[in-house]
Amino acid sequence: MKAVVATERDNLAVVDVDLDPPRTGEVRVRMMATGVCHSDLSILNGTIPSAFPVVLGHEGAGVVEEVGEGVSHVRPGDHVVLSFIPQCGECFHCVHDEPYLCSVAPNEGNQLDGTTRVHRDGEDVRVMSFLGNMAEQAVVPGICVVPIDRDIPFQAAALVGCGVTTGVGAAIKTAAVRPGSTVAVVGCGGVGLSVIQGCRIAGAKQIIAVDLSAEKMEMARTFGATDTTTPGGHALREIMAMTGGVGVDYAFEVIGLPATIETCVKVARRGGTAVLVGVGRAEERFSVNSLILPLTSKTIRGCMYGSVNFKVDFPMYLDLYRRGLLDLDGMVTRTYALDEAPQAFEDLERGVNARGVILHG
């Protein structure tokens, strides 16, 4: 089968690989749609450490082809969305209502038993985040698989596997944005636009979008932003001016850069919350004034995967989509064939899409 493999840092190719059948507790999925997410690029360029070679892809939907022993919640023919974090239901975090931090196994590019199902020319190939679903098929842990209704288009369902869940969840779950709130969203890529949608769904009265791209800011208005500005020194002044000098109730950073993180902390009002969604490089640091932070009673929160409980939240987000409250179709600005993956990554780096999606078959 064909798969998009990062053979080494900054080098990817669409190649033929071999796929083993599922073992106990695993599911083989014929992929129908895979989102091209910035985290895939972060694996490729080394922002997120990874061993190579590795099959990219962690945001997708497809059809169950085969189930291993012990899998009973899905069967062949079921339509499914995949989660890149397992949910074992038994570890400390799962039983403390933090399944997005499930610690069932370290993610070292293998399956839960520490081995891989993908091989190329006799060499083991790792997979991204237990999935590696930027491929024609994927063998994945059963505890990463959620059945969905058959009427949901695959390219819309795929987005729920990562970007939309992370962004919408950052707003309605991690931050718990209240109706009538004021919000700033710094970074309006696919996840940032999803944060904007989440804030709109939550009833925020003012949503300020911050991005360098005029195209992205226009998209932001389409998805619910009420105001826009560009990042830099003047962004702080403009956001403060837009909020009567008070600052926003919630500031979301969706890039992962120290400068924009510090801006978000500053524009959050006294008693407000800065939510860090973007993933930066491990060596980067940001500064917070140790006097001002306690005196202003601000909160800084990290957001992992939109604080998701995917067994509940994936169906909930797809129901919002079905009811016309969550725009998934508008998020997909271009689709690609699997062989066009290199172009999809070029477009991702250029920031031309809200979300690009690879369609299989």
C-alpha cells in the first residue's frame, strides 16, 4: 500500500509499504480522508521529536476493514474517526476525567505493545501518534477508534480527529468561555479558526482575530470573528483599545511562539485567562513578570487536544456540524490525492489553506 513517510528530517515521500494484520485489541481501517495538520509538519521539521522513518498522519476518518481479537465496539464496515491519543479508561488520568492525558503507553511511534505493523524493504517503519493514517490503510489501537454515523462526509469527520476538536475544545472545554465574553485568538490557521468557532458557539460577544495573513483574517470573520488585527507591538495596543483598555476575558495563543504567548498573557484582563494551544519548540521559553501575574490574578492554562473525551466529544461535534452550528465544510479549502502529499505540505508551510485534506480512493 502507499503511505506518506518522513524518511528523515525535512524529507518526505509517498512510498510503498507493507502492513501487518491487526493483533489483539487492534483495528485495520481503510482511510478515506486525512487532514494535513501542522503537527505533521512539526514531526517532519523536528519541532516535535521523532525517530525516522515514520508514517505521517494523525487526523482522519475511514472504514473498518478488520478487527483483532477482543475488539467489540466496532466491526467491519463501520465508519470511524480516529483519535491520536488512546483512552484506556484505567490509568490515573482517565479515571480522573483527563482522558486527553491518557498514559497507557509512551508514544514512540509504535503500537501499544511496543512494535510496529508497518514495514518497508524489511525495515520497521514507525507511525505518528499510534496512527500513521496518511496512508491507504492503517492498523491502530481499538481504543483510538470511534464509530460515527454513515451520513457524515469523511472529509468533515476527519477534521474532528485533531484540529477542530483541539480548537473548539480549547474554547468550550479548556477555557469554558462564557456567553457575553471578550476573546482574542492569536494565530488563525485551522486550529485557530476552530477556536474562533468554539468561542462563537459558546456565545462570546467579541472575538478578535490576530494573524499576519489578510486571507486568514478574512476567513476568521467568516467563522465568527468580530474584529481583526495583525501581530506585533501594535496588536497589544489595538486589542486594549478595542476592549476599552480592560483586555479580554480569554486570550488564545495558537502558534507556539514566545512573543505571541507573551502578548496573550498581556492582553488577558485582570482576572482573565491565557490559553496556550500552539506547540512550540522544546528549547524555547517565554517570560512572565513574577510581580504582575499574582497581582493581576491572571491564569495561564495549557490546552492538550481541547481537553477531549473523544468517546463523547467526537459525536457531539459532529452533531453540532449536522445542526449547522459548526462549519466543517468551510474549513476544507483544498483536497489532495495521496500522491499530492508533497504539495499539501508545501501549501501547509505557506499557510494557504484553512485545512487541506487528503482524500483516499
